[in-house]
Amino acid sequence: MTRLNNKLVNSDSDQSYDDAPPRRKDTRDRRGDNRDRDRDRDRDRERYRDRSREGKKDRAVKEKSNDSSKSKTINLSFQSDGDDSDSDGVQLSGVQKGAKANLKKIGDATKSRFQSEKNARKRKKIDLSCEGIFDPAGSSTSASSSFTKSLMPSDEKQCKLDVHLGKTQILGKRKTQEDRHCESLDDPSLVSFAVLDGHGGHRAASWLSKKLIPRLHEILEKERWRKVVAERSTRQNICDVWRSTFKCLDVDLLDDLHLQGKEDGSTCVVASIMQSDKAPAPILVTGHCGDSRALLIRQVGKAPVRLTHDHKADDPIEKKRIEDAGGKVISNAGVARIKEGNRGLAIARAFGDTKFKEGAHLKKGPVVIVTPDVNLYQINPDIDLGVIVASDGLWEKVTDATVAATANGMIEAAKLRGEDASESLAEKVSKALCDKAKKAGGTDNTTIGVMLFERK
């Protein structure tokens, strides 16, 4: 028996036996194969890294381009998905195809992110260019929300505030007092104050002074506001509560006015300080329709912040909305007014005012709407001193800067005397501001509420 070609062969019968094991490759040969495979894999990886770098360079060049007609794209230097070869025509392996697909996904995601950032920059540019100008349709708060976010302090500190309210109301040279106000101070975690400036009579303002804040607080409790204000992502729900409350109250008010055969109306501004154990700092919420205002008072050297925007008939956005609805804006003695029959109204948003909301010719909606602008502001107790809420009897004669300077001067003088913020100090400030309006020639009803903050 002899061995032939790794087989045992019987020399007598030429019979072979296949039971001999095959010879294994030498270990050095296997190591060489592994090195070749690793080298091929590294080469493939480097190839795709180079292509990714080329794609990034292409994107950078396109971003710097000023041609707005060309959209920003990601150039990954790859052929279509149906092509299984690279740019040199070399057939790609399964691993290489997977890497190509992954890079394409990354490119699509990056393109989507760039487009989102581009849209965000556009919105920011629009919002900042019309600070305080709100949606003419009254159904959106895109500008209002951006205005609010720009006011948010960057440093959030857990704190609690005491809120001290002082208020003053004067008749002016009018025969009747059509201003009304209301407040809720029972719950320190939710303090609210509202000013209602009636026109055409006092009925609308009187009715709202009894209904507004109780209804608002009732809905806030149902919405579990303490939990809502704790998260930035859910705070916009508070704005929805304000809008729905205003609209529901207006429907009820119009029904009540119909029963009485009256056509009264009223502007409104309400400010609420909301404090939750889950929120890092108190939240100031303002909602308004009309020309009553809320002004944030800050430390000396810090400019005051107007938290509202007057809804006047001559405001460009409001005027366009009025005319689109079938209304007409005229000028009477230098004051723009919405003309309706024998009546004229200088404001574009208000409660009540039946004729301006239910005219038969108003086919595209009312010319006067009640939808409020709502702003949220996170109070910084190290800077913010308080908020002043007042009817237009103050603002028509006294500027924001004068109001802030008067309040700041009295607050600083009290500090020098060793006095902290108090209801007495708040009332003194409100009286001083009323005197300012009267000395400036004010003749209108004037109502002023001063809410001073004091860190606990």
C-alpha cells in the first residue's frame, strides 16, 4: 500500500482510500488573508470618508452663496440608489452598499435640519421686525409667542414672591364713570388684576368685572395650571385658556346686552402672577383686547417693557382685517374710527359692541373682535419690580418712560427709608400716576393698578 496524491492506494488492486484528512492551510497563509481583508476594508472606509468630506465642502460653498433662488442641498458624490457601483465603475460589496445607504440617510437628515433652521431664521426675522404686532385674524399668536420668548430671562432660579396691589380710580372730566376693575388675592399662588374700560355705557364693564376673573380662574383650575406652567413646552396651553375665556364671556355678554337692548362695549387688560412649586420662577401672564395696557417696571437703568399692543383702528394690520370683513375706517377730528351707522369706534378689539359684530353686511366676520393677545413672561426677581395695569386715561397723556421713572423713583425712595414693597407703597404709586395724567391734561376716566413684587 502506497500514498498517491494524498490518497492511500492498494498497490495490488489499485484501490484508493479517501479516509485521509485534507491538509490544512498554513497559519501564515491565513494571517496574510486577514491582513488583505483588513487592508481592503480600511481602504473602503477611507474612500467614503473622502467623499463625505467632499460633500461637506460642497455644502459650505452653497451656504455662502447669496443666490436665494437656489435651495441648499447636500452633495454626497453618490449615484442613484439603483446603481450598485461607485464613481469609478467598481462593483460595490454588500458592506459598501450599506455604508452608501447610511450616508444617504445622513445627508437627507442634514438637509431637513438645514431647511428647519432656515425656516426658523425667517420666523425670527419676521417676529423681531414687528415686535408687539399680532395676528390680524386673532387666531394665532406667532408674533405674540416670539415676543414672549425674547423676554424670558436666561437664568432660572427657584423663588417665591409676595404680590402687593394698590389701585386708584378717578372720574376725570367725564359725567359718568365707565371704568371698572376687579381682582383676586385670596390664593397667593394665583393673583390677578383686571382693568375694564367701558364705552357707550358702563354695563359691559360692570358685567365683566363680576364674571371675568372667577371664570378665568375656574378654567385654569380645570386645566391644572400649576403643572402646566412648570414646563416650557406646555405653557402655551395657558394662552389657549385666556382666549377661550374671552370668547365665551363675549358670547354671554352679547346675549345679556340683547336682552337689555343695549350696545355697550369694553376693553380689557388682565394680569396674573402664577406661582407653582414645580416651576423655577413665577410666571406673569397678560391678556388684553383694546387700548388698555400693562407695563413691566424694572430696576433703575433697565428699560420698562410694554407687555401689550394697542388695538387701534388705524393700526395697519387691524385696519386691513376690518376692511376685509366689510368694515370702513374713517378719520374724525384726526382720530381713526370704525364707522358703523351713526357710531364710530376708535378701537379694533373689545367685548360687546353688538352693532360691530352682528351687522347683516358683515359677511366675512365681525369688524370688532374679542380675541386677546396673550403674553407669558417669566419674572426675574433680581430685576423686575412690578407691573402697572391701567386704562387709556393714563397712557394717552403719560409716556411709558415717565410712568416707569415715577414708579422707580418712589420705590427707590422707600428703600432708602428702609421700607419694603407693600400695599401702601403700591397705592401711593398709583395715586402719583393719576396725578401725572391729570396734570398732563387728561380728561378721561382713569383706572390704575400697581402690582409690586417682593421676594419671600
